[in-house]
Amino acid sequence: MNIREIELPGIGYKFEIITRNKDKLVIVIHDDGRREIYHFDAEDYDEVVSSVTLSDQEARQIAGIIGGMAYKPKALETVEFAFDDLIIEWFQVEPNAPAVNKKIGDLDIRNRFGITVIAIKKKHSQKSHNPGSNTLIEVGDTLVMSGERQQIKEIINQLLSNKE
């Protein structure tokens, strides 16, 4: 992740953030406590896709949620208990990951990792589908996978993340 901090005299500070997945966010923190968050188009970093303005209190509450201080998923604990260590995980394929532009079958995911890819949401589509062995994995696709926690960690580290 790349973060650039810029002072805005008389206004506050601006933080430009480029994530590992190449998403661009800009956060402006005003001297009066307001926060503005802008999300940019992945294809055109000059085009704002969405924005939100938050009060100081709202921003702090959201920071707690994102940081994991406000919510601990209890339902997931119940599901894990009922199915032992079987979990379902969503992960967005990162640029330059080893799986990019390869077919699920060619990667032999089920045999190598013991993972089942339940669905894939393609980056530029509202629909997700039940992928077969000929489904191509592309940058930005979100894979929905089921398996044991350690197996899912392995496939994310070995195939779906870049090593930068």
C-alpha cells in the first residue's frame, strides 16, 4: 500500500492511498473534523466513482469498525463449530498474482489445496457464477472459496496475492 500525505493550508490534510489491489482512495481531513472519502475508478485515477462526507464522530466510529474493535462475528464461530474448521472466504485476486490469467483446472486448486471455488464475481460484472475448471481467473475477480482455514491461507499466499 502506498500512502501520500499532503498538507492543505487552511483546510487540513489530504491522504492519497493506492492499495495492493491498485484501488485509489483519497481522504481529506478538514480542520473542523469533517472527513471526505473519495473512491476512484481503477481504470482512470482522475474519475471519482463515489464519495462520502463524515463528521468527526462518524469517522471515529467507522475507524473502529474497520479496525475490528466494534464487531466480532459470532455467527461465524457457530458455523465453524458446526462444520469443524470449514470456512468460507472471499478474496479479490491481486495484480501480478500467480493465478492471474490461468484456468481453475490448470491450477489444480482442489487437489493441491483442498479448496472448492464456490463462485467468482468478475471485476466488471454484477453477476457471480458457479465456476468450472475452464473458468479463467483475472485480476480483480473475487473468489468465494470453502475449505479449512489453513488451506485458504495457503491458496491466498501462493496463488491469489502478489508478493510485493
